[in-house]
Amino acid sequence: MTTEVSILPIQSIYSIDNHIITATVLNEEPLIMKFDHVLSDEECQALIESAASRLAQSKLANKEVSQIRTSKGMFFDKNESLLITIIENRISSLMQVPIAHAEGLQVLHYEPGQEYKEHYDFFWPNNPSSHNNRISTLVIYLNDVEEGGETTFPNLGITVKPVKGSAVYFEYFYNNQTLNELTLHSGEPVIRGEKWVATQWMRKQRIREGD
Ligand SMILES: O=C(O)CCC(=O)C(=O)O
Ligand SMILES: [Fe+2]
């Protein structure tokens, strides 16, 4: 058995600026956690409202539109509003990665039948972005989904149901690539209702200027 150090120290509660986030470990290696109360109902609603008019067809990491990913999405600019600054800073503290390593916060919207098929969030070595690869992901659910829309890790038998304000966290910065590859995951098709998520991808090195 391998024992590799995770980015996030495992705790049952993370207290960030008087904001109490409770945590459940779903898998230790690779580390997969569920967090509750990452965002308040008001913050979820405000994110949805500021994203709604800016949605465009989602693309893959290689910028191609594909049937793998049928949601619509958008990226916020860093610090573009007080809401975004507050949320980005909380996420950065929670993920224990400096804000300068954060890609823009992304919001995705799925309608019934829409999904994000099995994929990895990290870049393979042939992708130019792999020189400053992603190391961890936080997917925050912005609403409750009537049916479907779970985030699933098929190789680990883990399924996370969307709950407003909760999040699933996972990391893939292990020396052992087999552990990283266990983070294969999907956003299951929404069956009834709609699904809104905010995704934060963190890089190994800084990606933002001026932070
Ligand atoms: O929508 C989901 O449950 C997963 C989203 C996801 O995998 C991503 O944004 O990278
Ligand atoms: Fe993903």
C-alpha cells in the first residue's frame, strides 16, 4: 500500500473567517471529501444570477466542443465583484492553495439530459498546459437537483448527490500516477430539474498575474 501526503490535511471541520465548513472523507487515497456549508443559500443564488446571462456552450480542456460535455458554462474574471472575491478567497483557504494558483471560478448549468461524461481534470503530458498542471478540484453545488446530476467516481464506487451549498473536493497531485487516475469522474445526466455548479480548478504554480 502506498502512503502519499495529501495537499489538504484531513479534518472534520474547517473554520475559515468564522465560516464553519463540515467535512466527510469519501476516500483517503486519492483524497476525496464532501464539504457541507461551503456557500450560503444567498451566495449560491447570487452566483447563479450573475452567471445566468453569460452562459455559453461548454468546451473541453482542449477548447473543443464535444458530446462529452453538454452543459453550458462561463468563467468569472478574478476579483470581478465583491461576491467573487469573497468566494474565491474562501475556496483558496479551504483548498489550501494560494489564490494566485486558481483558474477563474467557473459556473456550469445542466438541463435534463445534459451531462459531463467521464474525464480527468488534469492535463496529459502531451497538452501544453501540463507544464503547470491542475492539482485539485472543488465542485460546489449551487442548487438541489430533483433527480440525477450526481458526481460519480466510477473506479472508486463513489457517488455524490448535489446539495445546495455543499461541495465535492478531490486532488490528483500524487507521485503515483495510478492514484491520480482514480479521480476519473463524471457529472451524471440530469433527469429532472436543473443543475448549477461552480467549479474551481487549482494549478501547481501561479497562473494569475498580480496576486
Ligand atoms: O458537474 C459535475 O458534477 C462535475 C463537474 C466537473 O467534473 C468539472 O467541472 O470538472
Ligand atoms: Fe471534472
